Amino acid sequence: MDTSKAKGLPLTPKQSAFAGFVAEGKNYTASYRLAYNAKNMSNNAISIEGYKLMKKEHVKLQVDLLKANNSTATKAHEHTRQAWILERLKEEALDQDNNASTRVRALELLGKGAGLFDSTQTVVVENRTPTQIEAELSEKLGILFD
């Protein structure tokens, strides 16, 4: 999909720059000020123009596309980074030239990454009366001594 054209309308270079700044997380006023020659404009006028520019469908679509592409790229980078780290840890764990403590530490980190050493415990608290507890104990003792 051509991100430079949305709804058949091409973005001007300044609109494209504005969309890029908004997609990076800057507000409309700061984005407008960076993309356009706004030296002689009041802050209120810049704010209004930035807002009006974002109301244009082709500019808004460009911002959405840039944000989506950035999100996808960020997720792909994170996945690649995690895969790289896991691969390095596997190499360290399997490298017979490493001392035993290094290999064990690499295995420990791999296990933690896989969630094998989850130390959280769930405690279920039942509210029982003393009579209920006595009846339960009597039943269990009866099974043991019968």
C-alpha cells in the first residue's frame, strides 16, 4: 500500500513531515511548528492549524499507517532481540570450554525465560467454622483408625 497517498490525495512534503512528527508522539501544535514555517503565527493559530490538519482524512490515515508500521517494527525488533539472547544463552550452556558455573547460569536464565522457576504461590483460604473443622478431622481420623 502506498502510504504517501490516502483516499487518492497525495500528501505535500509538509503534511508528510507533520504526520511523521505526530506518529513519533509529538502533539499537533509541536508537529505543525516543526513541519511548517510558523514563525509569524501565534501559538493559538498553530494549535488550530495542527488540529485542522489532523481532521483531513488523508493526513490522519498517514499518521495511522506510520504508527502501525512503527509498532510492527518495534515488535519485530523485540522478537529478534529475544531470539538472539536465547540463542547466545544456548551457546553458552552447550559450550564445553566454559566452566560449569557459566553453563549452569546460562541454563538457569533459559529456564527463567521459559517460566520454569515460577516461585509464586497461590494460597486458598477457606472460611470454616470450628464445628466444620472438627467434623472433617473426625472423618479423616475415622478413616485412619478403622
